[in-house]
Amino acid sequence: MWGTGRPLFADRTEAGRRLADRLAQLRDQDVVVLGLPRGGGPVAAEVARRLGAPLDVLVVRKLGGCTSRRWQVYADFRPVPEEEIMALLGRSVPPAPARVPAGDDPPLRDEEVEVAVGPVLLAGRLTVPEHPLGVVVFAHGSGSSRHSPRHRYVARVLQEFGLATLLFDLLTPDGEADRANVVAGDLLADRLTAVLGWVREQPECRGLPVGLFGASTGTAAALWAAAAPEADIAAIVSRGGRPDLAGPRLERVQAPTLLIVGGRDDVLLQLNEAAAARLRCEHRVVRVSGATHLFEEPGTLELAARLAREWFVAHLSRAGVSRG
């Protein structure tokens, strides 16, 4: 009790365990645990772990006051670093067995494709699992392609949870050599828009909600294309992207947008935070601790892929229900 001189909990983890005991009836139900960063993160993580529920954070403005009482309750009330919150989020993404294809069943469609955009043929690879809940179109950045190991890894993570994917090249090899094309938001967005029209016409993808995954300058193309009134994009995820290059189009984006940035990429983090401040849609900026621009450090790409998966599954599923 407050005022007795003895804390109620040893630390935040113990508080989470005791709260989870009170909520045991919610185990295996369709719930999401939200923690208020930073102090509420460890409490929420323990509740999520014991209930087998997904964990997310709800960002709020900190209020002052009641400091003596906080010291509310806990014997150990040390500040929680942001790196610990990110690690908790990474460990707390639960599996979704209902969405994982059973056994070694082959995908419904998995093949190299070509998309005609005017006189240009853009190469890609379309993979559609059985009973897809949506389709995610990848827009890579400069110096990358549909063969990028990082993009292919993220695509596999999405496919395992019931999402179709289209990895394709926004530029031909000749076009890639011209640096002006790489940063030309209108050119890349126009091509992406044409590709979106093509994928929506495919029998296996017809009527599915569509998401966009961008990296580097491909993020700008994704946001630029999504800003069009007729775009009808259900969700956007950027990994190490340049949303700032979308310029005045940022304010027009309506799709929920997740911006994932490496924790050691200070310049890009500033650019993403500045771009996020201009977004008028639902959005989040998530910094992956220890990651540099290419997410080459152990575990960082895996965490980015899981964050992308959760964002797409949640928002594309919601869009699918509303359309149904």
C-alpha cells in the first residue's frame, strides 16, 4: 500500500506477472497487449508473454507529478532504455499458426513475370499462397533489384503468413544507370501505379487488399503512388527508406504507414522523423536497435521482417473484412 514504506512490486516484470495472473481468463483469446513506453513496456511484455498475445506500444505524452509515489510502487524503478523496449517487441511477436501453410504445399502461383509500362518491360516475381489475405508489392531502391536477398527474405516471411508478394524492378538495367531516374519520384511512382493495376488484374489477386513495401528511394515511390486518390492502398511499410523524397505528396497519403529505421542510422532517422511529422495518416516510426542502413547486423533484418508482417497482417486483414 502507498504510504507504508514498502513497495508493492520488486520491479516492472513482477508487476507484469501479477497482472497476468489477474487476466488469465484472456489466454488464447483474440487480444492485443499495449504498453505505454517506456516504463509500461516491461509490464506489458510480461502480460503478453503469459497470455500468448501480441505486444505493441501506445505512444502518449508524459505527465509530471507523483514522483514520490512511483518510487508508485516499485523497489526497482530505473528508467527503461529504448533499446530494451525494441528488444521486448522483437521477442514478443507471437506465431500465427492458422496462417502458416500446412506441410510443404506449393504456392498457388510462383513465377517470373513481365509488366508492360508503355514501351518498357519491368521484370518481377509473383508468389501467391493458397487463400491469400492480401498482396504486398515491393518497391526497391537504388542499387537493388527483385533478386535482393533482404527483400526475398522479407517476402518469404510475409508469404508464410498468407500474403501474396510481387517483387519487381522499377527500372531496367539501362535505366538504373541514370541517377536521375533513381530519384525521380514521379517516374517511379507512375511505374508503380501501372504495376499495381497489373497485379489487381491477376485472377489470383483480384479483389485482394494491397500493401506496399519500400526500401531506400523505393519508399518515396510507394508513398508518392499511395497519395493518388484512386490508389486504394491498405498499408505501407518502409525499411531504411527515404520518405522525405515524396515531398508534398506526404500530406496526401491515407494508408497506415510504418517507417522502420536502423538505430545506428542517425541521418536517416532524422529524415524519417521529419517526414512522419508531415503524414496525416496513421503512422509509426520504429528504430531497430543496433541496425545500420542495410540491416546486416545479426537479428536486425529478422526483427524488421516481423514488424512488417504484423503491420501488413493487421491492416490488410482489416481491409479485407471491410470489403467483404
